Amino acid sequence: MSTSETGSILQFAPFQSAVDEGFWHRLSSLKLNKLGIDDSPIPITGYYSPCSHSQVSNPLTLLAESLPPDPNEQVSEPAGTRGNRYRCSVPGILYNKNTLEDFHSLDKPSLLKAEAKKIWEDINMGKAVEDSAALSRFLVISFADLKKWSFHYWFAFPALVLDPPANVVNLRPASQWFSLEEAESVSAACNEWRNTSLTADVPFFLLAIASDSHATLWHLRDYEACQGDGHKLLFGFYDPCHLPNNPGWPLRNFLALIGSRWNLQTVNFFCYRENRGFADLGLSLVGKALITVPQGWRDLQCIPNAVGWELKKGRKASRCISLAKSMDPTRLAISAADLNLKLMRWRALPSLNLDILSSIKCLLLGAGTLGCQVARMLLAWGVRKITLVDYGRVAMSNPLRQSLYTLDDCLNGGDFKATAAIKSLKRIFPAVEAEGIVMAIPMPGHPVSRQEEDSVLDDCRRLHDLINSHDFIFLLTDTRESRWLPTLLCANANKISINAALGFDSFLVMRHGPGPFGSVHDLETEAGSSVSADMDNLNITDKNEGQRLGCYFCNDVVAPIDSTANRTLDQQCTVTRPGLAPIASALAVELLVGILHHPKGIFAKAELENSNYGGSSEQPLGILPHQIRGSLSQFSQMTLVGHSSNSCTACCSTVVSEYRKRGTDFLLQAINHPTYLEDLTGLTELMKSANSFKLDWDDEMDGDDDDFVEI
């Protein structure tokens, strides 16, 4: 017999696999939340479609929905799973092992034989005729290393072995096999089959061509019905392979079904392929297979040999993929946290500088009601470096208003707020670079004994170093005097500081202006030097020759004193309406972001609502005010401007110069002597002048109401 009559051995292009990242995400979730150490086989579903490109084969793909839904979730069948022309569903089984050793030691030949047995039973029982996707049943073994977020896996596509192997005769493009009339009808019939929801994902079919060249596609179960005089009958399948001289892997088990069920020895097969969603007979193949059914197949108890483990670079080996960058929870948290900010930049704020937000270092002095809220708001804006300073412990009354604490933090005397708050921040966002420092802030009007001096001065130096090492400082403590030293140190170092303070139903949020000298001076190098007298004139001007914005103490006519002594219970606790702190905290952080995005930064002039006072309100984030005062009783809010004072006890040039000259000696005198700051700044003389000032009243009243103006 000639070669043209016997043909050559039919060689099949192996199936290729592809796993979507979402599959591993879902498997990890199932493993962590449901499966645990249970390594029982898991039924899964793979998807493939006919080849749609002349240079690329279509793989069998695993998606997130390939895994079974959680039985506790009421999840309907995913839309588009059935009747989807791009997703032919194929049943599979997953063996996910608990260790890498278990994965490697699996009996792979036995697993492959077990799946081949299922295919063989489906053929003999007729199931493969009713549901032809069962012919492409597959197997996956895997090991998920959730510590390193790496996944080892290996696919098998079991194929029953024909012995002797099938031969192929006259394999060529379908366009050359059919006549023009037949080709036109075949294309139309295939397109109709693919566009009908009931048949779009049925991967095996019969193609009958009548004597008048009319083509019809039939289900496999209609084999007897499509027999007719003069009919050409081809066995068609969705071919994922693109090669011009080889049919795809699904044909192997299809030929086994045809030979076993219908006892055919000559089979005309049709490898259906597409181009842009339509039948492409130039890419599709038609050939004649010559098969011999092995004698052993007559015995239903005999299971044919099978092959099908996927090769890696031409050899049998498993594959490994590392998804640490995308699946590690911290990295996922960063990606999720930045999503809203990136959408803001995309849609409304092209100039939003996310890199600066993530790199700045913020120091929060106070970890109470305001400190907790500010820390949360900073995280929401993408700030990743936060230091919290507080000396108190978490009390039973705190968790309801201070959002970073829980009841557990109050037990056994209470954890330090600074450390408890940091733990909470890291639970909320693991990528935060947060530090908690337990430290008291030295305060004027709170005298210390000689035994305490060294400890207090150490705290002063430590606070000095903290302020110098951070970019933004928030003053959020619960007493007025505790804000004095940070205000002085910020003015000395020219650091941006934001102050937030609460009353019962009112609040103040303000940004401090630049220091009186507008540059950073190191305490150690300046302590012994003299400061030129003409620098005193710089206390009300900045580098832009405008009035310097004032600080929290600029409007005071007395020095800060001990506000905690001789207080009743209601005076010892911060009594405010619960909604006040979140409002003030949010405004404080928004003020920071505004400063950060203003071209002049700390030197930005104050802007008022509906006014161009002091600058322009054309910044992308809106106006940049100096002070925001609000009242919940009136549900009102207003922006104000307050300029620096020559007699300010915290930020005037006199105080800053004295601090630079005398250093810690100056601080100790301010702490131990309540009137020292008033004497230094001239407030004492000012008060004496005010007390000695007398008004001469005119006792004669003419009763003219026009002279009176109601204020």
C-alpha cells in the first residue's frame, strides 16, 4: 500500500495551560479561611476556545471562578459561564498539597490513570456523547506556599493512547478541502453554531454536508439522524492549536470515542479555528484519520494507557510562579490604600503629589481624641511615616471617643497611649512606618524640683531632636501650656506646625507661620552666640516681606500657666461634643495637604473665604486659610487671620533669641518661674500700663439713641 493511501502517523499539538492571578488569590483565600490542612481533591473548571490567531494557540485557562464557590455564600453561576463563545467549560480536578515534599511525592502515573479511567467510563457510558466537554477532562496538582506567596503546579491533559497509532491522510486547510459552495455554507453554519447560546460552548460536533452543498452542524448524540445518502460527514471540534500541520490535543480522545462507540476506521475530522470571532477556513484544517481500535478496548474493564503531563521546555517538570509582589497582604494593602488617591489624581487633581505625601514625616504631639483622628486621616491621605508622642495611659473612658483604642488597651492599668496607638495603626495598615514615644512634654508654670531637672531637660532635648527630624508637627495635647515648648521649638527650627484645639462645642484649627528668623539654627552651635539686634525687626516679616502669621499664643496677654491644678472632675476631663474632634482633625490634615501643595509652603499667605486677601484662591485644593474656627451649636465655620505679635511668649524674636543664647537654662527658668516669660516679652509692663490707664466718662447723657451702636 502506498504512502498516499496509508498516510503518516498523526501527531497532535499538546494542550497549553495558563493560570490567571485571580485563581491563586482565590485558592489562597480558600486555603486560609476554609480548607486548612484538608488536601482532598477539589473539582475545578477550566476554559478554552478555538484558536483565533494564526501565530498563537489558545491555552486552557484557570480563572478565579474556576474554583467552587463558598457554600456559605449565595453565589449564582457567574454570568457568561454557560453559552459563552470565549469560554468552553472543561471539568477538572485539583490536588493541592500541604507541603512541597507531598507535592513532589505524588504518584503521578496513578493520578493520570485515574482521570483517564473517568474519560474511558464517560465514553462507554455515553456521557461523553451527551456532554462532549468531558473528553477534555484535565488534572492539576499544586502546592501553595502562602508564606512566600509562591505556587508550584503541574497540569495533565489525559489522552487515551491508540495502539497502533492513528495515521493521517490528506491534511490540508479546510478552504482547499471544500468546494466554494460548501465552504460558504460551512462558514455560515459554524458562525450560527458559535453565535447560539445553546451551542456556542459545545466543543465537539458533527458536520454534515448534503449533496446540494448545504452544511449543517449536529450534536454528537444525533449521529444516527445525520446519516444520509450522499452526505459528507465530518467530526468537528474546537481546535485551540494554530499549527498548520498538526491538529490540537482534543482530537485524541475524540478519535477514541469515535472508534470505540461507532467502530469507524476512517474518520474525516474538521479542526475548527477562527479569526476575529468568525470561522476561518483558511486557518482551519480537514484531514482523514485512519484508526484501528485495539482489541483490548472490547473489554470494558480494560483501561487504555494514557499520556498527557504538560512539558516544560521539552521535559517533564512542574512549574512555579511567585506572586509575592501582588499577593502579600502588606503590598495589597498599599495598592488598595493608594487606589482612591490615584483616582483623585486621575479625575480631579492632576497635580496631587502622592510621592511627597508618602515620604513626609509627621510628628503628632498627643495621642488622645485629636491624635487618634489625625493619625487616621493622615493614613487616608497616603502619609506613611507617623510618630506619636504621649505620656498617658488608655483609660476606660477613652475607646468610645479615641478611635485607635479598644477595651483590651484599658486592662491592667491601661497601656501607654503612644504604644497602643501604634499597634492599632499597624493593624489598620501594615505598611505604615509608625513609632510611639512615651514622653512627657515639659510645661511652663509647672515647676520641677532639683531632683527632676535632669529628667525634664532630657525631655526638652528629646523633643528638640524629634521636631528637627520631622517635616510637620501637629499640636494636639489637652492643655494649653503643653503646646508652648513645641511652638517655640517649631519657630526656632522654622518647622510647619498645625494646632487643633477643642472647646465644648467649638474648635480652632490653625497653622503657625514661619519662625522669626526663617531658617534653621542648631541649638548647640547657637547657644553661646549673640544675635544681632537688627534681627528683632524680622519678627513680623517673612522672606516675601509680608506680615508673618501668628501662632497659638500670639493673642495672649499672659504667659501659659498650670491649668490643671485645683480642677473639678468636669474640668479635668476634656468635655466636648463627640462630633467635634473628627471635624477639627479632618480640617487639620486638610490644612497640611494644602500647605504641602502650595508653592510657598510655610510662607504661604492667609486666604479667606470668598476673598483674594493675601493671595490667590486658584490652588487646586482651594484656599489656604490661617485659622478655621467652628461652632457646632451654630453649625457654622469661619476663616480668620491673626498676625504674629512682638510680645508673643512662644514665637517672637525675643523669646527665640533668648532660647538660642541660653538653651536649656532658658527653658528651665521658663518652667520654674511663671512670670519670667511675661517679664521677658514686655507683657508685664503692658499689663501695668493697661491697669494705670483711666478713662474720663462724661456723665451728661443727652439721650440721643443715635450715638449708640449695638455690637
